[in-house]
Amino acid sequence: TVDISDAINTLGFLFTGQGTAPCKDASDINDSGDMDISDAIFTLGFLFLGNNQIPDPYPHVGIDITNDILDCRTYTK
């Protein structure tokens, strides 16, 4: 599921070192090919404004088919 803790975790990871991103590809919720502040903003827009669609494979479990440099093989704290 997606909830407000996802946006808070992303912001914590990016700005305070408090969040974790064990899979940057999954944290790239807007599928831009980078994990950045736009992912937290996208998440909040999805939750509270209903104006964003999360790309496939959401809401199912699966592999992101977008070709980018992010993956889940490298663990990042």
C-alpha cells in the first residue's frame, strides 16, 4: 500500500538521513528514473489530491519495466 509514511520516508532519506531506500526503483514512485523530492510530492498528490496515477506494476507486486539506472540490487541506507 501507499501511505503518508512513504512520503515522509523519502524526505527523510533525501534530507536528514533518517529514511531508508532499500530499493530506489520502488522509491521512484513517479517513475522519472531518479529518486528525488518530486517522488515525495507525487506521493502526497496521489494520497490527498487524487491527481496522480502510480505507474505499473502498482497496485500489484511486480518488476518496474521502465529502463532506467535504478534497481533493487543495491541496498542504500
